[in-house]
Amino acid sequence: MKRLKEKIVVYKTPVLYSGSSIIKAFASIIVSFVIAKYVSPEDLGLWTTISLALTYSVFLQGGIINGLNLELPYAYGKGNKEEAEKLAAVSQTYIIVVSILVLSIGVGINFFYPFQEAKVKWGVLAITFMICFTFYQSYLLSTFRSNDAFLKLSYIQLVDAIVNIGTLILIIYYAYYGMIVKATVVIFIYVILLHIFRPIKVRFYWNKNIFKNLLKVGFPIFGLAYLELITSTIDKVWIIKFSDLNNVGLYSFGLYSLTMVTLFSSSIASYIYPRMTYNYGANNNKVLLWKYVKKVTIIVFITLLPVVVIGYFALPYIIQTFFPNYILSTKVMQILLIAGLFKGAVIGVNVLWSIKKWKYMIIYQLSYSLLYAGFTYLFFILLNKTIEGIAIGVLLANVSSVILGLLLSYIGTHK
């Protein structure tokens, strides 16, 4: 009985966190399909295009959050609580100041720029608020590092899932406008909850040396991650440049399958990355981390495989029956579903950040970015500029990344 209680204590947090992540992911899946039911491909394509601003705006963070993600758990691993709180305070100050600047510029543009379409005008305003909320969310999530903090985060994710489902009424009644209002409301409530239950409560504080250190540590990580982030939008850029908003919408619907599969693995990654960094700071054992990487990779792959297989054969019927406006997305969604399996399986490569093997991470990120951009463009052209060609390129890039990621992770933890 005593051993059972000890196991419950040990596994309670990861099990609850994984469970809440799955529920949150499931809620996102429902939302995605409701959007497809009530929002036209052209309107979805417009919102997808506007939302690219959310991706590109991340450069304003300058690597501070990336530095905090690495240095904060490392400081706690060494038992230096005072240093950890200073790191958090400086990061918080920077992120809030940048968010205020973004808000001022976005609202100014919305009021003074002569937009030709109301949908674009209100879409720009919505994405402005979302950028600000996302910045602060990134900071807050980086402070959830202990088991107790992850336990709180698990409950917050459950509430977020409920809010996500509860606000679907906006899409059902107001289509495009309901979608952008809903997106803003959901992230606002999520950030409010993260703020209320944040594990590190610090005031505004500025220290030039700490800021420089965070920038020094975080910018190389950020630069490579940002390159990958920008590259991950290149598929949509090819379609925007060579096709139309309708095809952007059809492809965006297809992307739901990749997003659905990787939601689970992304949630797991947000848990294991700080844990790997914490363990490395505590015992300095790289080989032990490789065992951790293997275990996580196998678990993620085995967990996602049946989901992908079932989804692949069920998608044609589901789309034809419930989403006839997106029937041209069927093949794309099937291909990207398989791509999600491989994208999810590569999360263990984060170990290279934990042990600060910059050279190997640079090789991985640059290679993945080149493969992604190259394969998507190549097959887009070869298959007569069809969205199926883009999807095949995404699949091949992610298959290659798994092989390369595991190889580099092994080398990095054994040298």
C-alpha cells in the first residue's frame, strides 16, 4: 500500500498533465471542425493569412523567453531561488513593455489605416490583441516548472478546454466574426488564469546584466527556432503567392490533422524539456538524458500511431458527410496526418538545448528549415501547384527530421 501511494505521488502530475493536454487537444479538434462547418474556405484563408502576423511578430521577443526557458529550470536545479526570481522579473518587464508597444501600434493602424474590407480591419485588431496575450502567455508558461506548478497548469488547461468549447456559439451564429472574437476571448481567459495562478510572482525589475545574459543564452536558440517558425509558414506563403485565398483555406483545413496529432506531443514536450534541463542541472549526466529521449520517442510514436491509422481511413467519410465544402482537402488532410506522426516523434531533440549543444542544434534546425522549404516548393511545382504537392513536401521534411534529430541527439549526449 505504501509503495502504491508513493507511485501515485510520483506519477500524479505527469498523468494529470498529459490527461489535461489530451482534453485540451480534443477541444481544439472540435473547434477546428466547427470552424470548417460554419466558416467558408475563403474566410478561413483570410484569417490564416492575417494570422501569419502572430508568427512573424515573435521576433520582438528577441530570445528572452528562450533564455528564460533554459536558465530558469537550471537555476532551480542548482537550488538558487533568488537568481531564478530575478531572471523571471527581468523577462516579465521586457515582455510587458514590448506588448504595450505592439498594442499601441496595432490599435493605431486599425483606427487610421483606410482598410477596404471590414473583415480585414477587424481581423487585424483581433490579431493585435492575440499577439499581446500570446507574448505574456509565453512568459507565464516558462515559469511553470515544478511538479506543483505543472499540477496547477493541468487544471488551467481543463478550464481552457471548457471555455474553448463553450464559446463555439460565437462561430455558429457569427461565422467569421465569431471566429476572431472567440479566438481573442479564449486566449484572454487562459492568460488571466495563468497570471492568477503563476508560480513566480515578481514585480517589475530591470537588471542590464541579467538581460544581456538572457539575450546571450536565448538568442541563438531563438534565432534557430524563429527560422524554423518562419519556414513552417512557407507552405502557406507558396499558396498565397501562386494561388488564391480559397486554396489557402482548403489547405488550412487540411493542416488541422497535423495540428491535432502534434497537440499531444507539443504538450508532452513542454513538460519534458524543463524536466530534462532540471535533471541535467542536478546531476550533469548526459547519457541518462539519452535514455529519456529514447523512452519519450517510443511512447509518443506508439501512442499516436493508432490515432493516425484510424484517422487516415475515417477522414474521407467524415469530410464528405460533415464538411462537403472542404472535400478537396481530403487527400491533404490524410497526408498531413501521417506527417504529424513523425513531427510528434521528434520532440526528444530538445535535449540538445538542455545540454547546450549549440552546434548540433544549429545543424538540426538549419537542415529542417531547408528540407521543409525545399520539399514543399519542389513538390508544389512538380504536382502542378496543387496543395497536395505542398502536403507531400511537409511529410518528407518531417520524416527526414526524425532520423536526423535522433542521430544528433545520440551524438550530443555521448560526446
